[in-house]
Amino acid sequence: MSNIAEIKLNGKTHEFPTIVGTENEGAIDISKLRDLTGYITIDFGYKNTGSTKSAITFLDGEEGILKYRGYAIEELAEKSNFLEVSYLLIYGNLPTETELTAFQNEISRHTLIHEDMKKFFDGYPSKSHPMGQLSALICSLSAFYPESLEVNQSPEEKNLTLIKLLAKMPTIVSWIYKKSLGHPLIYPKNQYDYVTNFMNMTFGQRTEEVVIDPVVIKAMNTLLILHADHEQNCSASTVRMVGSSDCNLFASVSAGISALWGPLHGGANQAVIEMLELIKADGGDTEKWINKAKDKNDPFRMMGFGHRVYKNFDPRAKIIKKACDDVLEKLGVNDPVLDIAKKLEAAALSDPYFVERKLYPNVDFYSGIIYRALGFPTNMFTVLFALGRLPGWIAQWKEMHENKEPIGRPRQVYTGHTDRNYTDIKKR
Ligand code: CMC
């Protein structure tokens, strides 16, 4: 790979250095472009634009490779648990036993949320979307920990802030769910590990001990691991962008939660189940819906299909599809939409429209079917994605600060009116 790129503009040749990452991805460093040429680049949706250098997650869309800190996602999903992966993403290495115990203990000390925050839950209508609540509640944490607003926190204080966020997120998520049912809230129990504690607060009871099936705990760990980071996607870039103004961690992550909500991003998992239900109610004719997805005059898109980066297969989808079969079998659940999903996948994978555009099932195609088998209602699916993505957002925010990155501020090519004269309102 050449290490100099040339751009010819107005008869002049300008040279730009290239950089190559540890996995041999090349980039042209155009940071001096405007100074040298007066031009900027334009790249809608940042399809070719690297916003940062990062050592957290690597993904190769052509080969379908995903690694966190150099560890293959397949190996982490099989052998690790969510807390261990969270530590890996945030601190860079797999923890020793002592480090993991200390991490778990620290988190356990901060799982309670301020009792005054319970009033916020009371204020939401029971049918309000959990993602709207989650974003607002996570931002509200900044009001209870004003020290987190301080930009120049010591490394210890910064670490405590991220521990508090990791610790309180499962409590907030499960309480949103309990409130939606009108059920009493279950408080965190420190004897449980991270995922068991979350599941107990979500599905447990105050009056008697509910033992959560280990199959369920394992499935939940796998799902959370698969969602834990995905480099510079829409929500991670949002977290970094908001954080680049020296905005506190809680508010930055709250912005990431909002970015995740959209059906083109994390909201796709809810949209997939709604789509499958719609197809089922319509008689299950998958061919008809494939044709609708291909019709450019029809706004319908095949939810859970396609990805900005993966153009071969999504490695997370492969793991999830297998987990989906296993979980449903072990729990003895027979979900009719699973058959529709499989028929839809098979038909799309052999259809030239999908093949030519390299559209494959993504992480969200089967995840909703597992969440449903575990007992979650559809509108909680994207919240579960957020719970999984939290360590990734924290790691991205932390890395951005440690690298002392400048405030994010893209430029534009202005295409509006030039000079206009103000006219009196009565004369317009
Ligand atoms: N159904 C039908 N056509 C599609 C789909 C789809 N799901 N996805 C892309 N296309 C077509 C699109 O119409 C375009 O066709 P043409 O070249 O003829 O105009 C072509 O494929 C390229 O699509 P694009 O929208 O330019 O691709 P993108 O990289 O901007 O968008 C995407 C990626 C994920 C937003 C898109 O594939 C999509 O909307 N998928 C459905 C939503 C979804 O499942 N999102 C979850 C993504 S994975 C979870 C996460 O990490 O966020």
C-alpha cells in the first residue's frame, strides 16, 4: 500500500500521508486538506470517513470478522460472560480472577438508585416507550452526581462515575419494566452476579425467591456480549460526539441511547418482531413481503436485513441464530414467527435483489425471538440492546477523552440562498 496519496486540484498536486491500522486497514489522512487546498470532503452518512483511531473493536465487513480488543466474538460469546467482556472493553484486557471479583464488588456497591428517582418512574404513563424513559433517566443520573459534571475529574473519580453507570443501568431497565406492569419494584441483591441480578429484578418477586433458569442466564449473557460494542456506529459516534464537548458520561450515554432507538439502528429488533407478526397475520406469504421490500415505490424494508459494514454475513447473526434454536428447544418454546423468519431468510438469500446488494440477516433478525422466549415484551427489546451496548459506549467515551480528541465539528457545503433582503411581513 502506497504511503502517500495525491489529490490534483486546479492544476496543483497535493500530497497526503496515509495511515495503516494494526489489521492493515488503510486511511488517507486529510487533516490538512482545507488548509492546503481550500476544499473539504463530503461523504453523506460518513460511508468512507474514519472519525477516529480506536483500539477497542475491529470489524471486517467483507470477511464477517468481529473482535473486541483482539478477541474473536465467537470465542467470547462461547466462553466468557458479560461482566468479563465489559471489563475487557473498558480497561483493554481480560481481568484476572482478582480483578473481576473487585470489579463485581465495586459494581455491587452502587446498584441502588436514589430513592427520589422513583418519583420519575411514577410520572411516566404506563404505555410510554421504555427507550424514551431510559434516555431521560440515564441523563437524570447526572443531576444526582453533580461531581460527574466536572471535566477535570481524577482518574479514580472518572472510574467511579463509569462504575455507577454500569451498576445502575440494570436497576433502571428492570424498574422501567416493573413499572410498566404496575408491579412492585425489586431491589438489587448483591449476592447475585450482574446478569442474574438484572434478571431477578426483572422477573423476580418480592415475596418469594424465584430461581432463574441457568439456560436463560446463559442466553442473556450471550446476547449482551454480542451487543457490547460495534466500533463507530451511529450511537457510539453520538456518544463520542457529545462527549467531545466535555459533556459528562451520563448525558453522553443518554444521547447514545436516543441514537440507538431508531429502527435503522437498535430499534430494528423491535421492528423485526412487529414485521414477522404482520406477515403472520397476513397469512405468512413471505414471497409477497420479499417483493414489497424490493419495490422502490413501497416504503417497506426488510427489517433485520442489511448492514452498513457487513457485506458478507454478520457474525453476530450466525451466533444468535444458533442460540435461538438452542434456547427455544431448551425452554420448550414453539414460536410460529421463527418459521416465518427462517422462510424469509432462505428466500431473501437466494433472491438476486438481496444477493446483489449484499443484504444478509443482521444481529437484530433473530434476537427478538430469543428475547420473547425469555419473557420480554417487544418494546423492551431495544432497551436490552442498550444494556448490552453500555460497556461499549463507556469504552468509546473513555478512549475519546484519553486520546484528548478535539470537539467533533463537521463542516458542510452550503446550498441555501445567498443574500436576500428582509421584507416587511405584510409585503410577503
Ligand atoms: N430491505 C430492502 N432493501 C434494502 C434493505 C432492506 N433491509 N437494506 C438496504 N436495502 C437496499 C437499499 O434500498 C439500497 O438499494 P439501492 O442501491 O437499489 O438504492 C441498497 O440496499 C443499499 O442500502 P443503503 O440504505 O444505502 O445501505 P446503508 O448502508 O445506508 O444502510 C441499513 C444500512 C442497516 C440502515 C439498511 O440495510 C437497513 O435499513 N436495514 C434494515 C434496518 C435494520 O435491520 N437495521 C439494523 C442494523 S444492525 C444493528 C445495528 O448495529 O444497528
